[in-house]
Amino acid sequence: MTIDRLVLAFAGSFILISLILSHFHSPYWLWFTAFVGANLL
């Protein structure tokens, strides 16, 4: 597994975790999702 695939895997898992947290806990977790998505750009 290359470093690029590893970074994308971590970012994808952080996005999924923050989406789950925003659904069950607080919608402010969507800001974390936006932050991870902006860093992927």
C-alpha cells in the first residue's frame, strides 16, 4: 500500500466517522467533514 492510498484511506474513514457523529451526536461535526474534504483538494 503506497502512502497515497494510505492518506486517502485515512481521509475516507475520517469523513465516514464524522458523518456518523453528525447524524447521531451534533450537526457541527459536518465542519470537520468539510475540513477533511478541503484538505483533500
